[in-house]
Amino acid sequence: MSEVMRFAAVYLPYVGTLVVLLLFLKAVVIVGGTQVAVVERKYFGKSLPQGRVIALTGEIGIQARTLGPGLHLLVPFMYAVNKLSFTTVLENEVGLLESIDGDPVPPGKIFAKVVSGHNSFQDGEQFLKSGGQKGPQIEILPPGTYRINTVLFKVRKVPVVVVDKGKIGLATSMDGAPIPPGRLLAQRVPGHSNFENGQVFLNNGGQKGPQMDILLPGTYRINMDLFRVEIQEATVIPAMKIGLVTALDGEPMPEKEYVAKPVSGHSDFQDASKFLEAGGQRGPQFDALKPGTYYINPLIFKVDLDDVAVVERGQVAVLVSNVGAEPAEIRQLVEEAAQREGGASDGEPVRALEDRLDVGIERYVVPKGFRGIQQEVAGPGVYYLNRRAYMAYVVDTTNITIDWDDSKETRFDPLKVISRDGFQISVSVKVVIRVRPDQAPYMVAKIGSIENLILHVIHPMIDSSFRNQASSTSAMNFMQDRQEEQRKAEERAKNELEKYHVECVSVLICQISLPQDLMDTQTKKIIAQQQQAMYQEQQKAEQTRIATEKTRAEADQQKNLVEAEIGVKIAAQNKEKAIRFAEAEGESLRLRAEGEAAGIRAKGEAEGAKILAIGESTAKAYELQNQAIGQQGVTAIEIAKQIASGNVKVTPDLLVQGGDGVGGLLAAYLTNLVTAKTRPGGPVGEAQEKAGA
């Protein structure tokens, strides 16, 4: 026993010191500079209230409060300490928190309400004492370092929202008031700073669902549990394009309207809230977007691309407006016209009035500001035209040529017509028309377009015109009277096209093709006529040749005539000489000499007359002989003359006779032929008697 006491006396102080040291070590808690200590109370305290998991001061359990960096003294063995690192949120991050303890979130709410005094969730106990609610928190942690009890608050770090250039962010709220019936998007609420302040958004009446406001290019720290953000492309209208806008929300459009009324202040549909506040209507919009980039919410505005309206040189655009004031009622126009013309009968329908008073479709051509075909046309240029509000009909104002021929490039085949005498004729026609700019609206009002004019007016008119003209004349006359037929067709075309406010420049017949049989007959007839004319010309040429030969014969005798004249002159000189040398011989010798001279002259004239008479008689005789007995008979007579004169030997030196007497028969025949033709009363004798031979 003494031994025990002695041992206790020796070692007890050491044991006490060890125990005290152990207790001291258990009581002292050292928290590092980047740490936070989560404390759990194990004994000697109040039990946690029903439904609570985090303890307040004096309650058993994991404490809401934490121990910051430094030296802390705790009752040994009553507390357990868990040291954790600080919560750090980087520059491009945002911290989202969820409390695992607190008051329950009211029914219908998703996120806990915001409470004050918890110093960015670093004072968990104050958070619970202030009525902080369990569940996802609206407030977020911006970049920084925080001493947060991560047992009470679960921290999730997500990237910040970055909207690049040329893009937009579409926000959808997960909490808030319901969107009113009939609306697609939540109304705008002020003060939430591009959805970065969720509490202000909810406090100011922010609505659950897709938001009207959008995020422009930039960086945003948004509670991604409260707002879902979808990145989309901004609306880009390229060059030579136009954006046609359709509003998906707004006031209803009146029944008679096709395009919504324009409103101002919406900044090219980039401010949807202003659009709705100004009374913007749902449906196709009057205003259009020109080339550029627009930050438009596609959930409320749909944008379709369309080509700009290009009017080339030599063209105009006739505009048909779907907007504007209504023109006067048709009945009113007709009744006014009827009053001017003396009134209409009772019960006379509008159409009958129109027909009687010639109130045509031109009534739809209206001044600017009225609905209908605009009286003012658009000249050459580029126009950002809303084709929902205006329909543009481009009309060529230069000459337009329409062909009917066999070419592959032309639209119509040659016209096939039947002549009065039953022949089919193929006619190639060219029609040139022109629409004056000031008449283009009226042409569109009448027929709609140049295409309709060609198909439904000009083609039937030209076909009918040439059929009627061909049926009233023969095929050959139709071809020969081509110029007249062309004039008739052109005159009719001009009169007809004037009704459609179109100018007919010309109607040209390019080619007329008749059946080949008829052409062959006509060709033969013309050839015969040409041959007849040729023969007549040849006859004239022969007559001219005869006159020429006669003149040539007279010219050949000119030498003799000259010699005779010279002889006369010589005789006269000799006479004068003889008279001078023989004056002494007396008057008788002179008279004798004159008589001789006169005799010589008379003899020369008589010889010339004789020669002329013989030639004319011979020619006359030959002509009469030729008419009486022909060229063969004249030849026989000449042979007979030659035989009679002895120039032709008839009796041969040697006579050869056949046994059948052929030689005798031939001689008898020739003798009889010569005798018959030369005796009086025969052909030659008769011709010679007529010639006086």
C-alpha cells in the first residue's frame, strides 16, 4: 500500500499535468488563414426543433455559425470541429447557393426569399434567425472569397453569361407571376439590371416564362437557376435584301386589314415593350427592316428576308397598296355617274349601271394614301418595298416586240389562215407595242400585266384580224395586197389596244407563205407573161434592124449620089466654060449645050428611079411569093430561073436509067412542078402578076 501511495505521490503530478495539457489541447482550435471551421455540438444543449438540421447557438448539432481564422477556445469533448477551405468564385464565374435548412418556401414559389444581415451567406446563424428559407437562393455570389458554411449552404459555381457580338440572349424566368392570358411573353419590369438582380425582378412583378427583354452583347452575372438564357444569332439583313416583320403578339388586327397599322418608338422592333405599349398589332407589319444588324426578340417578332424591288431603265413599277384609306364605294361612284347622265332606272343593278355608263375598272386607280392601284408610278431605282403592304408590277415602257414566226425563240407560231378560195396561208407577223409611264397604272387596272395583255388580248386579236381579212379575199390577192392588209391590221390593233391604255407602234407582215401548188401555177403564169414580153421586144428589135439595114443601104449609095452631084457641078463649070469660049458660035450652040446638060441630068435621075423601082418591085414580089407559096416554092422558082438562064445544067453528061424508069419519073415530076408553078394561074405566075413582073 505504501508502494502505491509512493508511486501516486511521485507520478500523480505528471498525470495531472498531462490531463490538463490534453484538455487544453482539446479546448484550443486553431483555424488557418484560408480556412473556416464548422463546429458540431455533441452534448449539453437543446435538441433541434422539428424539421431543422442545422443548430443555432445552444442547440445540439452542426452549428450554423462558423469559426474564422485564428485561435478559438471550446469546451473540450463537447464540440467537434471540421476545417474547410474558403469558397472562391473566380472572375468569370458566379456562385449559386442552395440552403439545406431554413423556413419552408411558400407554396407556388421555387426560390427562397431574400433576407438581410447574413453578409453574403457568411453568417449562417443570422440567415436562419432572419427567416432565411430552405432551397435555392435568389442571391448569387459575385467573384471573390467567402467564409461560407458549406454544410448549411451548397455552393455551385457556373460560368457567367457571355453574349458575343452579333448575338442576343433570350431569358426565361423559372419563377414569378403568371403571364396574363392572351400574351406570349412576360411583361417588362424595371430595375432588375439585365436579369442580374433576381430579387428586384420578382419584387417588381416579374412574370414566369419567356421574357420580352433580351440580353445585348456583353457579360452578365445571372442566377442561372432563376433564369435560363439561350444564345441566338441577331437578325442580320444583307445588302439588297429587306426584312419583312410579323408580330406574334399584340392587339388583334381589324378584319379588313391585311397589314398592321404602323406604330412608332419601337426602334425597328428592337424594343418589344414599346411596340406593345404603343398599340402594336399582331400580324404582318407595315414597317420593314433595311440592311443592317438588329437585336430583335425572335419570340415576338418573326423576320423573313425578301429581295429589294429593282426597277431597271426603261421600266416603271405600278404599285398596288394594301393599306390606306378605302376608296369611295363602287355603288356611290356609279350612282354619281348615273345622276350626271340623267339618273338610273329603279332597281337597275350596279353592273348594268357600269355597263351603261362606261364606269370601268379605272376607278381603282387612286391617289397616294388610298388603298388600290397607285396613280403615281415608281421610276428606275432600288426600293425597299414591303411586298405585304405593296404589290409591285414592273412594266416595260420601251418598245415590246411580239413575233409570230417559225423561230424557236419566239412564243407564237406563224398564223394559219384560210383564204376565200380555200387555200391555207401562213403569215409571219411582228407587232410592236409600248406602254407610256403615265398610262401604266390604267393598263394594270384593265388587264393586270403585259403577260396577260399578250396572251389574252393581243394574240387573239391579231389571230382573229388576219383570219377575217384572209377570208374576205383570194390567196393571191391577199399576198399582192400585203401593204393594204398590213394597214388594216395595224388600224384595228391601234383601236383595240387604246382600250387597254397601250400604244400600238406598228403591225408588220414579215412573210406570207402560200401553198406550193398555187405558187407553182403563179410562177408558170409569170414566166409565160415574161416570155410573151420578151417575144414582143424581139419583134421590135427585128423591126429596128430592118430600118437599120435600109438606112445602111441608103448610106452605101451615098457615094454615087455625091459623084452625080459633083458631075453636075463639073457639067455646070464646063457649060460656063463652053459658053464663054463659044459665045461666038451663036444662040443655037448655047441651046444645044443646055439641052445636052439637061439630058444628062434627066438621064441620071431616070437611072436612079429605075434602080429604086426595080428594088422595091423585087422586094414586093418576093414578099408576095413568100406569102403565096412559102419559102420552098420561092426556092423552086429561083432554081427554075437558073435553069432557064443556062446557069444550072439539067441534062447530065451521062444518063443512067433504071429498069423501073425512076429517072424518067423524076424528070417528069420536076418538069411538071416547074411548069405548074410558072404557068399563068400557078403560084409563081400569080405572085409575079401581083408584083407586075
